[in-house]
Amino acid sequence: MTGSVAMRAMQRLSSPCWRSYMAAMHPDLDLKRLRWRAHHRGTFEADLLVGGFFDAHHLSWDEAERALFAKMLDEQDVDIMAWASGTAEAPERYQGTVLKALQKLDYIPISR
């Protein structure tokens, strides 16, 4: 990098906007991966449902609940959405507090 390019890069990294963005990022790499997977499902509806659920609940999860949610993300979006809405029965391995919270659907923003 030339001196002026490096200087501009350093100025951008020290800007208030960049600092606030970096401060908002969680330092836990596993949580970052889970957040990305929850918010990038493949359809807008699944992004809202699964991503919204993650945003609303991930801070309260223990290690077992976090692992269960990570495993749930391996499932098809249509299945997760059916389990959340109650139109299909979730497999026994997902029964518990995470699924019950998912089924409340109180974490999805609804425009009125």
C-alpha cells in the first residue's frame, strides 16, 4: 500500500461509524456464525422468522440450547417454519424450550 492509501484506510477504520459497527459485533465467533446462518436462510420469510428468533433469544441460551439451535439450522426452512407455526410436528430431538420459544412467534416484527 502506498502511504496515502494506507492513511485513508486508517482514517476510515478510526471513523465513529466504523467504531460503532465494530462495537456492536459480538466477540464470540460461534455466535457470529449462528447469527449469519439464522439471517441468511434463502427466503425473506425464513430470514425474518429464524433471524428474528435468534436476535430475540440468543442471549438467554445456555450451551445446550445454542447447540440445539445450531443443529436446527441444518434443517430445511420449510420444516422450521412448519414447526414454528404448528402445522407440522417437530422431531423429538428438537422438543424443549428452544422449540417452545420458536412457536410463540412473538419475535417477528409485524407492520400495521
